[in-house]
Amino acid sequence: MDVDNIVGYDTVLELRRVLHEVSDKIIPVWHKNRGIKDFKKMCEDYSYISIASAKKDDIKDSQLKYFVDYAHKHNTKIHGLGCTRKKVLETVPFDSVDSSTWISPAKYARFDHKKKIKSDWLSNNSTTVLAYSYITWMKKQEYYYKKWDNYSNKRKG
């Protein structure tokens, strides 16, 4: 639940408490405005946390590795929200990431930044475009998961 900018952080903490009564599969989100102390506490309290890592967020790419390394030193896995930038994926060993970028070809009628899809073809083949996009991004994620899984195994060994 990434809603504290709407309902406030105190309400988020209360909702998180209620969710914990139902499941232990909660991955809390950390935002910069909560401060480093809150991030460190989350690393102590949870085995899996997430941080906003989209380019528009206020955490710089160069700072992300610090957060991941800190979490890993405390045996906490870390998920990057909204992260598909190759530069980050190549240098920051997130345990997992997500992004809605894979739907961009259907959303913007482009398979890449240069080749525009003809709108009549897109409207008749939107399922194909979505399937192609999904498969492409899943292959990229699989590559990075394998890369960082090997890194993680070396770190433990």
C-alpha cells in the first residue's frame, strides 16, 4: 500500500498493522520523506521491503545501491518500485523490481522510441502488441533476476 501521500503515514502504519493480523506477506514501502531512520527500522522489522525507484522519485540513481546494500547487510530483501532503467538494473542488486513500462508499446503506439506503430494496425492487433511487450519485458527481468541471484549467492557464500 503506497498511499501515505493520500491518507497520511500514521494511517498507513495502522493499516499495515491490520494487514499483519491477516498475513505475514506484507512488503512495506519506504519513501525518502520518512527519513533514513525509518528505512533502517524497516530493515530491522521486515524480511522484505520496497523503495520507490522510478526516475521521477526523489532518490537519485547513485543512492539506490546504498539502500540495497544496507538492506542486504541486515538480511532484508529489497524491491525496486517502478524500476526499468538499464543503468540501474545493471548496477543495483535489487532482489526484485516492477514497472508498468512493458505496456508502453500499446500505450504510446511504439515498439521503441523511433518506430511508430500505425494506428490501424495497432487497433486491430492490440493483443499482439501487449503480448509482445509483456514477453520482451519478462525476458529482460529474467536476465536481471539471474544476474543478481548469482550475486546474492556469492554474497552469502
